[in-house]
Amino acid sequence: GAVVSQHPSWVICKSGTSVKIECRSLDFQATTMFWYRQFPKQSLMLMATSNEGSKATYEQGVEKDKFLINHASLTLSTLTVTSAHPEDSSFYICSARPGKMNTEAFFGQGTRLTVV
Amino acid sequence: AQSVAQPEDQVNVAEGNPLTVKCTYSVSGNPYLFWYVQYPNRGLQFLLKYITGDNLVKGSYGFEAEFNKSQTSFHLKKPSALVSDSALYFCASNNQGGKLIFGQGTELSVKP
């Protein structure tokens, strides 16, 4: 299947700093990527849809100024957690779909963010 | 509103026994249904999908799922469970906007 690579796998940062997470589609172009947040043993919560060359679409309740998304190329989307706080600690996962809606999405390996 | 439900938080199975992880859906139109598996601290891995055609879908690692339109279900099955199948399983459906709608997840535990 297609490969989506996410980096870093884990990161620890201090409160007030910003952290950037990268999501790359390695063998296909993705005009759309999705960013999720997951709490322990819970389902994935869609945060936003990243659109290449345009603004991201955020889900209700997600602060767009806190979670900055940039999709500058067809193979790269980034999520920046700005002014991170301990409550932002979570597992963040990106995904992309190489084809149409009836094709499966592929997921990055996830990023464990810990804010101390 | 479109939704996917997994009624069991946890399923416990003995190794070698058949396993079933349940999923029901509520979507308008023809559903696109998927099963994913997640191992600890990892992303999701695609197992199988139903788009159209045969109701019994075969996927990776010996898993299969049966689409039942009358019961709006898409249960995941495997004839003989392995300890290595222990993981978190998610059922999902595409909504009209192309977003994946996930069930709550079911933790499968296979004991030797």
C-alpha cells in the first residue's frame, strides 16, 4: 500500500514553545491530508483537513491559531502546535488518501507529544 | 448524521478460537466501510474495505468482514485468532465530504 511518513515519532517540549510535526506522502501526491488527535485508548478525533495550496479546514472546537496547518506541496503537510501547554499532550496522527473517496486512507505512524 | 458504532470496548478471545469485532453504521446512500488496526503508539494500518460487490470481504492477516445491509453491520472476523492479533481495532466510514468517521474502537485481547 501507499506510504505516509510522519516525523517526529515523539517529542517532548516545554510549555510555551512551539512544535512542528511533518506528514509526508512518500509514493503518491496528496491534495488533501487529514490531522487527527487521539487520547489513550480512544478513537481518533479529526482536527482539520489540510488542503494543498489553500487554507486548512478546521473542525468545530479546534483552535486554528493554536494548531497551524500548512500544506505547501502535494507531498507535505505540517502541523504546528503553538505555545504548547500540558493539555496539548496527546498522540497526533496524519492521513492521506491516494485515490478517490472509495479508496482507503493511509496513516502516518503518529507523533507522541508531551508538553512539560 | 453519519455515524459508526462499535458496541464492545473490549473483546477477549483464546488463541485459536474464532474472533468477531462488531461494527454497525448509519449512513445515507451507499456506505464505504473500512477496518483498521492500531498497535500501541503506532498509526493505523488498513485491513480491508467494502465498497460494493460481494458482501464477504477478505483482507490482510487472515481477517474478513461481512457487510449486512439489512442489519447495517460490518463485523470483522477471523477464523483462528493469534496472540499477535491483540490490538485496537477501528471501523470507519467515509462521509460525503471524504472524511473518515471512526467508531469508538475495540480492544482485542487474545490470550494463549
